[in-house]
Amino acid sequence: AASIPGVEPETCAFDAFRLAVASKLTGPLNIPLEKAYEGVDIGKKGADFTVAVPRFRLGGKPDDWAKKVVDEFKADLWVESVTVDKAFVSFMVRTDTLVNKVLTQIHDLTYRTPSGKPEYGCNHSGKGKKVIIEYSSPNIAKEFHAGHLRSTILGAFLANIHRATGWDVMTINYLGDWGKQFGLVAVGFERYGSEEALKTDAVHHLYDVYVKINKDAETDEAVHDAAREFFKRMEDGDEAAVAQWKRFRDFSLERYKQSYDRLNVDFDVYGGESTVSQKAMQDVIQKMDEMGIIEEGKEKKEGARLINLEKWKLGSPVVQKTDGTSLYITRDIAGAIERHEKYHFDKMIYVAGAPQDMHFAQFFKVLDLMDFPWAKTLEHANFGSILGMSSRKGTAVSLDHILNEAQDTMHEQMKTNETKYANVDDPQKTADEIGMSAVKIQDMAGKRINNYTFNWSRMLSFEGDTGPYLQYAHARLCSVQRKTAQAGLVLPSDVSKINTDLLTEPGARVIVYLLASYPDVVRTAIKTYEPSGVVTYLFRLSHAISAAWETLVVMGQEEELAKARLWLFINARDVLGAGLRLLSLRPLEKM
Ligand code: ARG
């Protein structure tokens, strides 16, 4: 059969049907398959499926070609009839073929590797290409703030969606692990530090110390001098200073890793600003000089050296300070060059908040001016702010506080249903997973560029479009399978024996339609980098499933029908689970 790049009928039933229709257009219209495919769109009409082709899209004289299409039409396994109206040529899909095809694909693709990877819905569009995704990137000794939380959640999603579309993915955590703050922390640690606390929870302890010493520094300039002096020693490679810095970094990293494990997030490389070599930075400045793109700063910027990007309305970022110490942007420029030399990526995505839009635009532009052809492959996946992220009592808090509070609230809630609670294997862990689902889904429910207000009661509710609701929908589907198995209803291992033609109710067809759409949802997400499309989809799927409980009863039905319905629910569960994993959630089986 003819194929079109990016169209994968073996893993996407809709593709198979769109192809079938497109191939009925090529002859009468005398156009290539690819062109015909562009105009083809699958939809649902009542309990049935249609492929509608807008008549204007294909050019020519609409009446002539519509007549030709109808004249030459032959029914087959995929399409049964064709009708023409003013705006569309509509093909009626063989619904039983579609229902069977979709469910079989989900089954085959999910069970081939029962490793928890989201296989159904995946495609190969990124095959042979390498992407680096840099995300989370907190600043050691400073606060892990809402921006880092969003970067972590969105970055994990972007890594997953690239893996799901065949990319070779490498993830980097670019820690803020260099700079004067370490001088401050070192001075503060002398005054307020505790070895004990450093070992048990470096992240919070160092932040504590940092806050205290900053307070001292407000009234005592000597603290600043000592901090600057310490950081200078670090940059000069003084052994004792570097050793102390390294301890702070190592203990913090250990603590961060615990949080990342908890969040179901990981990194191939823990890099950081400290890993960009002095040499790389000198080389960059030298190259800029040779190319003549550096200007000497005037007036307020006297002594500093900068790059004039006014032509592109991007200001004039300073790339070298008067005292010669390095800068955030210079580290990023040199770091990108080092990464490209080392990893040869086809694209690199930086996941960071919208307040850094200017920074990324500047540093991408500088690399472009330096004639690096790959500068065009750099992307900034930005996002808005979380407003009012505080504990339930209203005080500003760390990531752990937020996750713990969500966990505790969910745990209390679970205890109110004693029978269910007794059945859950590890209530603490389950409560934690539900709590994190609440936080994550709230974060990914809207367009990423939008700000949102952190809302405890809304996000933790089991009703409405929330993380707990999605987890509940999944757990309920798992329980159907457990209960039916207990009652002796088991599906044949040869699933072709299941009679999917019995799935005729509108409620069943809605679910099938949604299941078939999932590969398209993944394709949209890899284009837009928007997790909200996946979240919305999962809500629609969950609503369709819960609406079907009453009409698609499994227990007590005639066996063939019971099996068909059970199979539909199991496939729905698998797609729901795949979608949740794509969003970095761990689908729950009991809750
Ligand atoms: N550590 C930075 C911050 O907290 C984020 C790093 C973003 N990535 C980068 N390559 N500049 O603001």
C-alpha cells in the first residue's frame, strides 16, 4: 500500500481510515495521495463515523469532481458509502471495522511491552533525531519556587512526549550552582550552619542559612565583602573554598533527587552553571571579539562589554563584566556551544518561565550572530506564573510542604471510606500519588503561558476536572477488571474471539471514538508543547467512561456481550493510563 511520511495506519486506526478515503479521491481528482490526504477529516455522526472532505479544499470545479468521486466509488472493508451535500463529500465509515481495529491496536501495543510505557498513541516522527531537554534547574541555596515546580512538571511532560514520538531524548538539570550566593552561604554556614542538618536536609537548611545571612548582610556590609571574597576564591580554584562549595552542592543534590523520585521525574545529567568551563567562556568572548560583534559599554555600562541587539529590539546584553567575572548569559552561550559539540543535538529545549523570555531571545540571537547554524534549533518552552502558592494556612512554603499538605489532605479523605481504605495496599504512598496528581493536573490544565491561582480545595476535590478525579477513573476501571475476574469472567487470550460488533450503543461509540483520537492528541501535543491538550482529552475520556457505567453494564449480561464491554473498559483503562503516564503521573490501581 502507498504510504505518506508521518501517517502510521498500523498504530493509528484513524490514519488507516483517512488513507482509505484519500485513496478514493486520487483517481477521480487526479491528485497525489498526499494532497488527497490533507483534505480528509474523520468525525462522528451519532453512533457512526464519517470522513468528511470539504469540497472547497481540493480546488477545481466542486460539482464535477464530487460527481466523479461518487461515480467511481466502490465500497470496501473501510468505507461503505458516500454522499454529497453543499459543503462536503461524506464517506460513511464501516463502524464495526473501526471499532475492532482501534481496540485491537490498543491491545497489541499496550501488551507488547507491559513496562508501563505509553505505547499506544506513540509514533515515529522523531526517529533518528536527538533532543536535549533542560528543565527544573533550581538554584542551590536559594528557594525552590513555583517557577521551578512548573518547569519540572512541564519538562517531564516534554521529555515523555518526545520519547513517545520516537526522539532520542536527553534530559539535563541545569542547576544554579555557581555565583555569589555560595559566598553568602559559606559565610552564613560559619554562623548558623549545622553539619547534622546539612546531611539530613541540605536544601532546606542551606536556604535557611541563606535567609538568615541575607538579613545580617542588610545592615552589615562586611558580610557582603566576605561573601564576595569567598566566591572569588571559588572562581580562582582555591581548594578549601571549592571543597566547601562541593559539599553544599552534593548534599543538596542528594536531597533534590529524593523530591524528583517522589515526583516521578528524572534526569540523565545533573549539569549546572558551575560545569561551564572558564576556558569555554574565554573562547566565546574571543570569538565574539574576532567577529567584531562586541561593543564597549558607555556611561552606566562603562567598562563592561556588550552585544548590541537593538536592531532586533532585544536590548544590549552585557557579556563580560568590568571585573572579568562571568555572567548568566555568557555561561548559557558557552554552555550551549559545549553541549552541541558534545551531544550533537537536533534540537534543544529550555524549559523556563516567561520572565526569562528576553534572556533566551538574547542568547539565541547571539549564537545566531556567531554563525552557529544550530542556533535555529534552540527553543524556549516558556510558561506563566503560579499565583498565591502558599500553604493552606497562607504562608509561603517550599515544594515539600506543598506535596506533604496535599498528601495529608488526601490521606484524611481516604480514611473516610473505611472499606476502601482497608483495601489499599500502601495508603501513605497512594495518598501521596493522589496529592501529586492534584498539583500536577492543576498545573497542566491550562495553556502553559497563562498564570493560574493555586487553589487547594479545587485541585484536591474528587469532583470536577482534577487530578484525583482522573486517578479515581483509572482505579475504578481497574476494579471492574478485578471484580469481573472474581466472578469468573475472563477474556480469551486470543482477543480476535471477542465480538466487538456488539459494541453498538452510542455510549460505547463515544468511547471508541475518543480512544481512536489518542494518537492525534499526541501529535498535537508534540507540535504545541501543551500538556493541556492531553489533560482535556483525559477528562473527556473519563467523562465518557463514567457516563457509560449505567448503559454498558458488564456483570449479569449474556457472556459474549459482557466480554465485549469488559474489553472496551480495559482498553479505555490502558489509554487513560498511557495518558496519565505521559503527564508523569503514576496511574493508581486502587484508592
Ligand atoms: N536556574 C535558573 C533560575 O532559577 C533557571 C535556568 C534556566 N536555564 C538556563 N539555561 N538559563 O532562574
